[in-house]
Amino acid sequence: MTDLRVRATTLARAETQHHSALSKLVHTGIDGFSTCCTHRLRNPSLAVEGRIRCAPRNCSPCRWELRLGVCGLCRGVASRVRAGLLVRLHHVNAVRPTRADGEQASLPVGRRPVDSKLIVASTIGVCVESKKVIAVVGATGKQGGGLVDAVLTDPDSPFVVRALTRDASSRAAKEMAARGVEVGEADLDSEISLVQAFAGAHGVFVVTDFWSPLTPEQEAVRPRTIREFEQATNAARAAKAAGVSHVVWSTLEDTRPHFERTGDAVPRVMGGYTAPHFDVKASADAVFAELQVPTTFLRLPFFYETVFLGMGPVRNERGELILSIPIADRKMTVIGAQDIGRTVHRIFKAADHWIGETVSIAAEHVTGAELAAMLSAAIGEKVTYQPFSWPEFRGLDVPHAIAVSNGLQFLAERSEDTEIRDIELTHNLNPELESYEAWIGRHGAALRALNA
């Protein structure tokens, strides 16, 4: 059987001979058996500083080395370090493990060699529990991707990510796996697949995509309003069945009461909804509550990234850049996708405070004229704000113009209401929020290329 040997270097107590000497640490579990991945390693004589047990589901991508904290290759974690030694892996050189006979062990097909250098970072008396798993639905999208990035870039995060996607063979999923993220497949249309994907996870981030493509035939059989509600219901039931401790559900308000109060007889679509991509999510909130799933209800504004997704400036017939967002002289609530991820990460960190709460976040409110000025500075060319009226936008020959216009109108008319989007709360949760002006400045080259 393979005897994995690694070298340990002491940081905390280098002055003592015991801790300054290189010692043999064996990748092993309780009673000398490895619980890592598919290996079963026996080493009856464990002359080591500590025994390490690792969680199989967390380090399965590498099949070789235990990781405590965050490993750049597999992001697996230790579930326990015995003898009180806090051990962190540092992958500096690509060193293959060695067998008992001194020969290099062969690596499984497709696996990269890993560095086997351990650094003992604390002294006797420390017991380290495992990092908790956050399963991220829609991990390759903007919301889920922002959360994945937030966890990966925080070396002190108490979590590791399980990125869930419908197709683990997609380019985006492969790119995420290459970053060392555990990638799994899950289908919001299948409650069973979600239960399996959520198994063992401490937390789950749930997002549904109302606008994901459907053929006319598919929508005739199962309208997107029904599909989204059923997908959210599947996620809630799966989280309950899997015993998830904390769900952050990306939802929105029901816009219908607002328009009833204002008396604005906006057109209704898809069976009586004013903004179905809002209203259906709001209806699904009750499912999480009725099932008593420990949930934080997250409400988001528009993303900074919408300037690349059809809401940026366009050239008119005279070659002028025109910004035509239908918010009149009101304000639009906005935030960047990366800041959504960082904010959600902090919500997961303070779960006891946020479970059962509705958290409505935004980085700032901007008028159309302010946004045009920011874009002008970044592009290096004047951008003029010429807004559509609500009726004008609803009359455009673009997909779902009525629903989108009604949603924009709802947020614009209530942009100053902190119940809708609370900027102060968001800054308290995420003090490093990036302003829209700074974000646009960082993307100036891409904006110039888009509008060349």
C-alpha cells in the first residue's frame, strides 16, 4: 500500500528540537486508515506529530493530499487535526508523493502532481474543525460566480465552495474546476438531483433564471412563470430534505401591490403579472417559509454589468452615443456582481443574525444623467441621456418589453425607499463596495471597444 510521506517545518516553536526537526506526517485517518478519496492507506507505526482525518467529499478531486484551509488544486479540507497541530498545505513545487520503498508514486490519470510540503502553523492544544461547504446553484452565472469568487479570494473564509451547474462539461464549469473548485451537476427541474447536490452542505445559495431560453413549444407546455416557481419549490424541498443549515434565496418583490396602490394601470402579462420575473420569485418565498427552511431572503437591484447586456449606450443615425434607460428623471438602484458575492459571503458568515431576514441590497442609486456622465468619462466620448418613457419602452419590439419596463418602473418609483434597497445596510455588510463610477472606469477599454 502506498505510504505517503511529507515533510513538516515548524513555524510556531522552531526553538525546540522537536518542532524544528523535519518530521514525517502520514496522510492517514483514524486508526491509520485514510478516509481521503478512494485511497485506503495503512501505516501501523505512526511516528508522527499528528493524525489527520479528511472529509472524502471535499478532497475527491485530487485523490492524493490532505488540505487544511484552501488548497489551490482541489480545495479539499481537513475535518480534524489530531494532537492539536494546525497544518496548512502550501503547494509550491510539484512534488509527487513517495512510496515506502522510496520510489515516486504514480498519479491517477489526469491528476496533477502536488506539492507535499506541510507547514506546522501552530502549537499543541489547537483542534481544527473542517471548513463548511456552501453549495452554489448557478455557480457559472453572475450571482453565483460572484459568491464563488468571494470565497476563493478570502483566505480566512470558513467555507469551501461546491459549484453546481446543469452541465459540468461546459466551458465555464471546466474553467471553474481548473481554479480548484469542486464542481457538481444539479438540475433545478429535478428535486432528487438537488438533494444529492446539497448533501453534506452547510449552506446553499439558490438563484433561478426566469429568462433562460425556452422554445415556443416548451413555453406552451410549461410557461416560464410555472417553471420558475417549481424550480424554487424544488430547491426549498431539497434543502429541507438535505438538512441544510442556511439557505440564501435570491428573490424579488411582488410588484403588483405597488401598482395597485399608485393606480397606474400598467399592462399585465403572462397570466396577470405586472413584472413576472419579480412576482413569481416573491410567490416562492412562502414555500421556504412554510417548509421552515432556515432562509435569508436576498433582494437585488440591477447589476453594473447591464451596460454590457443591452442597457448601455447605442449610436443613433448621426453617430451619437445615446443612453435610453426608461427611468425618466428617477434613480436606478445598482450593484456589481462581485459585490453581491462578497455581501452574500458575509451573510453566510453571520447566519445566526440573518436567518429569517429579508436583506435588500444596493451599492448606490444613480440617475440616467449621472450614468451617462460616468460612461462619457470612461469611453472618452460624450454619452447623452435620452430616456424612454414607460409607455414608449413597453411598446418596443423587443422580447418581454412590458415585463422589463414594469420592473424598472417599480424600482425607480421606490428607489428612495430603504425597504426596497438599503444602501447603508449594504455598506455595513460589505464596506469594500465598489462604486459604479470606479467599476465603469475599470471597464473603460471594454466599453470603448463595444461602442467603437
